[in-house]
Amino acid sequence: MSPVLAISRGDVADYVYTLAIVFVVLIFIRVIMSFIPRMPYYRWLDAILTFVTQVTDPILNLFRRFLPPVRLGPGALDLAPMVATFVLLIVAGIAADLIRG
């Protein structure tokens, strides 16, 4: 006997929303990375940080085009990760609902 695997529209919608949650976690890791200095001598850590940077850069650069950094004295606050998170969750929720039907 072979098991029959059935994938419903609800399962696909859950996968789409879970993918968005994973992307939000990667954005959060990217924000935390900006506070910690990069250690170039740990090869595995450098590989992980490079992966997170390369995955999150395309969407963050899209929002950075429209949102300039907010100046706060000598520093600046980048609002792109926060706006990207909100937009990503809203779009993923709408897409998941449309897939569910």
C-alpha cells in the first residue's frame, strides 16, 4: 500500500503564509545583525550572515528607494525593515485568503 498525499488549497495557502513568516524572521535577523559587529574569521557565521544579507537585500532596497532614513541627531533610523514587514504580512495574508477561496 502506498500512502496518498492530498494537497488542498488550504495547505498551499498555509505554505505561502509560512514562507512570508520565514522571510519576516530573516528581516528581523538582518535588523539584529546591524547592531552586532561582523566577525570575518568565523567562516560558518560569515556564510550565514552573507546568506541573510543576500536574501533580504532585494526587498529592503525596494523600500529604501521610497523611504529615506530618518535623521536622529548624528545617526539615522532605517524604516525600510519595519515597512517591509508590514507590507509582506498584509500581502501574504491577502494572497493566502485568495488561494483558500
